[in-house]
Amino acid sequence: MNTPEAEASAPFIKKFQDGKNCYIFDVNTNQIIEVEQPIYDIIDAFCDGDAGPARFNGDYTQQEIEDYMEQIKQARHNDGLFSGFRPSEITFGIQEAQDVENLHRENGLNQLILELTKECNLHCGYCSTSGKYSTKIVDTSHTLSGDGWKRAVDFFCRQATGIRQPCITFYGGEPLIHFELIREIVSHVRDFYSERNIIFSYDHQRHSPG
């Protein structure tokens, strides 16, 4: 529900156009709405008290402006669109590591994704790790340490109870660059958690050139 302050403030939106089409991204509802050009133009003046014809270079009469303002007002009140609500603070129900651990303990885990490395030897031109960008977007030097993967794997294997087919996925970058690390992790799981019937899978960073 909107607060009185939100009702009186300008819509929390982002406008953009695609050719002749006009769109408004409504932040509070996470919707993209296609609108008429007059709504696109006039919505900026909603709530700010400056909505006379002069502001729009005479493109709209005073009556047209008032009619479109009323449409915006009705969309706000009836459909929850174009609210002026702007949160001053965002909080999450899970804030501490212990909260996450408790959640996993209560519900079990069915998959662990280990990002072994950011390194990749494929050099796809559209990928952020290719090295073909003018600025370095991703630090490719990091590789998962033994301390890091052991703690993650041991926790996962202890919690993967009652799961029909728990899975550990090796992810990158290109994880096969560090095949010996994969071998070490698989051996650790089979040596200490063979009763869990854990399977292994492989994935790597993929990007679409479009």
C-alpha cells in the first residue's frame, strides 16, 4: 500500500523508446508498460505542479493535459502503477551466515555449484573473460582453494540427506583447465561420503553474443 508521501511524489519510473514505441519501466511493480506518446511526455509533470501547455511547447491543450493526468492518476490508484514509493532501506530476511546454514539444515540441499576458476582458454569474442575488451571486466586469476572447496563440499555432503540425487557441479570460467582439482574433489567425496550417492556434473560460463 502506498504511503501518503508516495501518493504525493513523482512516479518511480524509467522511460525509454524503441523506434516509434514508448515504454515506461515501473520500478515498484517491475513492469514494462507500452504507453501513448502523450502519457510518455506528460508523466514527468505528474505531481510537480508544472503541467501547463507551455511546458510541452503547445503540443497539448490544457484539457488534454488534464485528461492524461487523470489517466495516470487512475492507473496509480486502481492498478498500483506509477507509484512514487522510494524505499530508503532494503532489508532481507536472511542476513547472517547462521541463518543460511539453518535454512539449509532444515530443508536439505540437492546441488552444490563450485566455481573453480574464472580462467578460460576459449577466448570467445563476446565473453567478459576473453581479454578482448579495452578494460579488464573480470579478474581471471582466482582459483578455488583447497580450504574453500573442502568446507563447501563437506557442508553440502553433510546436509544432502534425504535427497534422491544430490549433485556437485563444476563451473567456471573453464573448469577443465583445473582437471586435477576436479579429480581431487571427486576423490574426496568418494572417500568420505560414498553413502550419499552424489553425482557430478560440469558447466562453464556461457554468454550470448546477442
